[in-house]
Amino acid sequence: MSGDFSEYRKAIDRIDDEILRLLNERSKSVIEIGKLKRQRDANANLHTSAREAEIVERLTRQNSGPFPSEAIRPVYREIMSASLSLEGPQKVAYLGPRATFTHMACMHKFGSSAHYIPVNSIKDVFSEVERGRANFGVVPIENTTEGVVNHTLDMFVDSNLLIYGEVFQEVSHHLMSKSGVVEEVKAIYSHPHAIAQCRNWLETNLPDVPVSEVASTARAAELCGDNSSAAAIASELAAQLYGLKVIKSRIEDNLNNVTRFLVLSQKPPERTGKDKTSLMLSVKDKVGALYDLLRPFASHGLSMTKIESRPSRRKAWEYIFFIDVEGHMEEERVKKAIEEVTGRCLFMKVLGSYPAHS
């Protein structure tokens, strides 16, 4: 077949036909599994993080190439997303509008076949899931440049929702406009966080162009659709959705710019063996209280991956701590550490055990 494209293309067509047949066979099994799940629990989450991780890890181990192993996850994310849509709509609420980085994190987790519900605030994301209007919610929790999202932390104080998973989304900011010509830019719009993350680039390259804050990067892109002299700092997805041309890519000052998002649900995910547990607690006001709080985690060999404090808003100088530790709350060492910590706290709440990002 050397030098003859047609034979190779015929072979590819035959393989594609077989892939399509197998995808439909796979979908039939998925539909039957969905029926069994609903027989056991009418309100069960059809999305199963543990099963998804198991499939991807198994296929990655078996892969002998030349198909790249790093491409297996995105390919199977879309296969599983489409399959789940056959079982029932997977409704996911997120801080909108479309083309924000939260929207991109949603698609990274649930694929393009889920039904996405953009809402106006982090509070509304919690509300949609609490009221059962969405199966899941996705909210930002921290950024490598801007730090923690305090409003998300505050919402957990009174909410009964559980953390179902986490998503790490690379945040790359692009300058874009309708014409794509930098000389025509007379005003720039974006979200305050995006502006802060691109401050040095803006001061160096466009020091005389006024920069204005708007509610989201997507809203900034939307504004540029009717104003040829305006530019937005937003995602590449925003440029595609709003018909803009990228003037300059990756203008963020810190190229290691990543936002961590949390997935919310009324129900916990299945244990995977590579899990993380998040806790919220307040300590007694006494000398060495924080040391006493942390000691049980160390004594039981638990790695603490995060600790963040917030004023409780209930009593002056009283703080609530948010802590992430490696392990699942059903593990004996995690269970014992939590029991010991509970006896030393004024208040303790387990926000959930969920698959750690991989």
C-alpha cells in the first residue's frame, strides 16, 4: 500500500465503522445499567467518578501505542458523557455565563453531552443543587495566583451539600476583539481576577488603554461583539462562542495559573482508593488550640494538603478552618483522626470524601 492513500483511507473507514458499531453496543449496556440503578434508588447519581477513573486507568495501562495515553481521558470523557445522556439528563449548575472558566471546568469533568445551567452567583449554584434542579454544581474554590474564593468557603457553613469531586482547570487569558487588530483597541473589559492576573502585561504593552471590570470574562467577550474598538480578556472558548479574533494569546503574568473547582452533590461519590476528605471546624479559644487540632492528623499518618481560615461571623475572633487531608473518611486512620479532632472542636463538619484530582 506504499504511496497509495486510498487503501489506508479505506482501512480507516472500516475501523471507524467498527468503532461506531461498538459504541452503540456499549451504549445499550449503559442504558441497562441505568435501569438497574433506578430500580435500586430512583434518585441515584448516574455519574460515577470511581467507575470513570477505573476505566481510564485500566485503558491507559493497557495502551501499547501509538495512540497517545494522555488522549484516552478526553476521548472517554466524551464517550461516557454521551452514554450518560442516554440514561437521563445530567444537569450541572455553574457560575455563568457560557465560556467562563467555570464552564470549561464543567466540560472538563462532565463532557459536552451534559445539560449545563448557568446561574448568576455561587449562592445560586448551591441553591440549584439543594433544590434538586441540578444533579451537580461546580464552583471555584482557589486559584494559584489569586488565592482562595472566600464566598465558596462561606457557603459551606450552612449548606448540607457534599463535595463530589474536584477539577483543576488551567487558566489561560487571551486578548481578543472583533477585528483582531491591536491598534484599534480603545478599551479593555474583563473580570477583576483576570485583570489582576494580566496586570504586568497590560501595563507593559497597553499602558494607555483604559481597563474596566465586568461581571465575567464571558460578559467581556459579549460586549466586544457590538463594539469594534473594545477588547476582552477571556478564554479561547469565549472567542469561539462570541465570534472574536485573538489578538494575543496567554497574556497572564504567571504561566502556572490554575484554578481548583469543586463539584457539589446531594449524594457522596463511591470510594476510589485515591481519595481526599474535606473538613470544616472551629476550635476552642485557648493557647495551643491549633496545634492540638493538627496533631491527630500527623499522629495517624495523614497528609494535610490544605488549611484555610475564615472568620466565623458569629463571635469576635472566632475562626472556622477548612482542611483537606488525603484519604477517605471510611478509612480507619481517617476515621480515628476525625474522632479525636471532634472532641477538641466547638464545631465539626465533614464536607465529603471524593476522588482526588489526577
